[in-house]
Amino acid sequence: MSGMSIMLAAVGGTVGAALRFVIGHGVHVIGMPAWTGTLAANLLGAALCGVLAGLWMERHGSGWRWRGDRWRQEVVGVGGFCGGLTTLSALSDDAAILWSAGDATTAAVDLAVHGIVGCFACALGFLLARRWVRGRYCTA
């Protein structure tokens, strides 16, 4: 791990966290429950993570995570930006608040949607990115 990797992760994380704040504030302004902002940020981050992984794997092969300059792209995009945008701590806080307010059903549904739909969003982003790259750059 280099100082440059740490700096890139920090920059990406800062931008992702700022976007998460904007999304959370936005849902509050339009009158939606606070937990929906966390859900929106987490699903967006999962989908973007899938898109980035699909793009890089299609362009660089399955060993993309550990190759020099390509590692920097992942650090800033996935580890930094998507890591800052998505958050387990906010999810846990939302679920605890809902649970303690007596809304255990919404807390359970929220946790399930994050986990299940988040995985599907990531996989869908991955598949769409790979299809886009193959359609654009492969002429077979």
C-alpha cells in the first residue's frame, strides 16, 4: 500500500461521503423517511461498484485488482468513492432507530432490501458494463 493509494482512497471517499450527505438531505427535504436516503445511497453505490468492476474486468481481465495503475483506479472508484457513498454505520443506525421506535417490520424489510437488492444492483451493474464494453469494442 502506497501513500498515493491512501490519498486516492481518501479523495474518492470524501466525494462519496459528500454525495451520501446530499442524498440523505434531499430525501429529508422532499419529506421522505430518513432511512430511504441511506437505502438510495447504498443501492446507487452497489450499482456503481458493479459497473466499475464490470468495466475494469472486461478491459483488463480477471486479475484487475492487483495490477499497478489499475489498482489505483479501483482504489479511488470502488474503495474510495463507493466506500464513502455506501455505509454500514448509517444502515445500522437507521435499523436501530426504526426498531427502537417500535417499527421492527420496517427495520427488517430495510435490512433485507439493502442486502438482497444491493447484491442484485451490483450484479446488474457488472453485467451491463460488460455488455456495453463488449458491444462497443468487440466486433465479432
